[in-house]
Amino acid sequence: MATHREGRPVTKRPPSIEVVAIGDELILGDTIDTNGAWLGQRLGEEGIRVVRRAVVGDDEVSIRLAITDALLRTGVVVCCGGLGPTPDDRTRSVVASLYGWPVEIDEDWVSIIEERFTKRGMTMPLVNRRQAEVPRGAILLPNEIGTAPGLILDRADLGITVLLPGVPRELRWLVEHRVLPWLRPRLPESRSAIHRRVVRTTGLAESAVAERIADVTTDIEPLTLAFLPVGVGIDLRLTSWGDIPDEEAGPLLDAAEARIRERLGRHVYGSAHEDLAEVVGMRLRERGWTVATAESCTGGLVAKRLTDAPGSSDYMLGGVTSYANEIKAGVLGVPEATLVEQGAVSEPAVLAMLDGIVRLMHAHCAIAITGIAGPGGGSADKPVGTVWIAARTPANSRSRRLHLFGSRAEIRDRAAQAALKMLLDLVLTSAQ
Ligand code: ATP
Ligand code: MG
């Protein structure tokens, strides 16, 4: 039944379900429960809210308790893992006994699996018959890309249990092709999807981001806002949880996103899964400009990120990893005197690298980086984390000394990010 809040009709809360991931490897940490993460996202898009996730080992008691618990709370549980042919795969038999349904071999499914083995010139191992065990009354979900079918058990007094194999590719296939088509008609018509919006920022610490958007944070309701530090920046994720009708969620998210972008200005570089290098590439392509890189401590990381984007040959010419001083001097033309007197990690050195790579590759734009990524090699006036970055466009150039912290990998990542951001800012301030 519809209720009212602030004079606005609010639809019924979205259907909620729980997820139980089964497997000793998940408990031991050898495998990360990516199935659970994917189910949360995918079902959320359908307006089905995963309200709790449990991870249990391959033992019968834990599996039984986790499923019973979940059914008591929401009446719908999706389980993954433990449907294999080996004796450590117990999910099917535990759930069958919970529902009080005897297990029978589905001979049709056995024939299908047998046929698949025959087609590949093999004989089906006898243990695979186990994967055709179906609790009487359960619905078998044929799996076209694997041998373990999914199963749905639906009993009015207990609730719905969906069993899926652990292999991520098979689980996703079964959800798309079998589970959602079965579930959709059984869900309320009025449900709204969970909508997300991600604003990506770089160059500001989490606390600084929080300060700048403090007033947005306090009246964000009915949306929620999450701060996600991703190492080279802070992602801000806005979520509309599915109790807001789809047609209202869009405008609410638009308004909140606009306020955040306005407060954070040039620190925002993109949205969702856009990489900064991809955004730089798009802006270069618009202007018909090319780019080249000269990198020392980042060892080609910027070049790698620029070329991650398909079609980057439109703007990316190439790069030089000038790790040794002989290469800085011999290939890029950094004067020996600069390297001796100011050192390889200095402003004159980074500017000479920048000039050198532009000359060498005839690029419109360039990035140069030289620094000390550690853990060794630091000194009192140039401690580990000292990095000089420089960037240029046809009209402008800029250089800056960074004081970075963290591990070697983090320093390299942050230096690459800062240099890409420097180029983006220069490109955006240049007339198109
Ligand atoms: P199959 O019948 O295909 O053997 P299964 O149901 O027995 O599947 P498992 O044996 O538990 O599944 O797992 C198969 C593979 O899937 C393993 O490589 C495992 O690490 C991986 N896997 C299992 N559960 C998850 C999960 N929750 N997230 C990501 N990967 C998983
Ligand atoms: Mg397993």
C-alpha cells in the first residue's frame, strides 16, 4: 500500500532478499566473494534489494543455518557455490532436506550433460550424475555454459531458495537467462530500480572534499552519499535506493550531482568508471592534439594509462621511459650539467625532459615525470616521494613539485594521476 511522506506518494519498499555464498575458499580468503558483489549490483538494477550477505564454509550445519535465517527474515535467498560434482559440494542435499523434498536424479539433464561430453569426444565421469540431483518439486534451471544447473525451491510456508553454481560466469548467465525471467513476474509492478551516480575527483584529500560539500551532505535525503577513496582520488557515489520512483530518481540525482560538481569545480574530472587518462584523451581528440610522455620514476605508467583506451592512437604518439640518466641526456637531451648540478629530480630536469619529448615526437602536448618512488634513494632535501611533474599544450606549460607519501606503487600511481590532471587542466584552459 502506498504511504505518504512530505506530501509525495512513496512506493512500497523494494523487495528484499538475502545472499548466501558457500565455499571454504571464501572463508579462507583464497577467493573473494565477487558473486555477492555482482548480485548486489545486478539485482539492485532490477529493483531488488540485497539487504544482507553471508559467507559460510562447505559444512552442512553452517549452510542450513544461514539459509534458514535468511528465509525467516526476507523469505527469498539466493545461494551460490557448492553445486559441483565432488563430495565437498553439499548445498543441494542440505537445501533438499530443509525443504523436506527427496532428491532424485533428473535423467533428462543427465542425457544433456552426457551429450555434451560426447560432443567433445569424452565420456561423462560418473560423479557428474550428482549434478543432475534435483529435490522433488524444485525447478531445474538449465545451464547452457556449464554442467551444474541452477535450482529454484519455492514452498509457500518456507519461502524461495535459488541455488546457483559458484563459477562467476555461469552464475551471471543463469541470473540473466533463468532467474530474472522467473522472478520478475513475481515481484510488485511498482518497484523502482536502485540508481547510482558516481562523481570522480582527484587532487583533494577526503576531508577537504567533505568540507567543500558539507552543506550538500546534510540535505541529501532521500538520496545517500558515499565517499570512496580510490588511492588516486575520491569517488563520490550518490544512490537512490529504490524507494524513490524511477521518474523522480533521475532529477534528484541530477540536482545533487550538479551541486557537488559546482562545489568541487576542476577537481571533478569524470563520472562512473571513466579513467582520468581516458578523459584527457577525449579532450585531446576534440582539439585534434597529440601527446607524448617522458617518464622516469613512473616507468611508463602514464603511457600505459593513455593507451588503455581503445582508439588512443588518435592522440597518443608514444613515450620514452628515461629511467637512466644516460637516456635522459642521450635520448631526451637533458643537459649533463643539469643532471650533475641540480640532479635528475629537479625542475630544470623535468622541463628539459618535457622539451626533449616534444622535439623528439613532434607532439602538441606532453607530460614529463621524474622523482623518487622509494623505498630507497631519498635524501634530506629530496626525501622519498619527491616528484617533479610537468605538462604542456601548444600554448602553455606548467611544472610542480609533489610531496607524495605511501608505498612505491602508491607514489607512482599518484604521480601519474597528478601529471595527467595537470595536463587536463592545461588543455581545458586552452581555447579549443
Ligand atoms: P561447479 O558445479 O561449476 O563446480 P560449484 O557450484 O561447485 O560449481 P564451487 O566449486 O564452489 O562452485 O566454485 C567454483 C569456482 O567458482 C571456484 O573457482 C571458486 O573459487 C569460484 N567461486 C565460488 N564461489 C564464488 C564467489 N562467491 N565469488 C567468486 N567466485 C566464486
Ligand atoms: Mg565449492
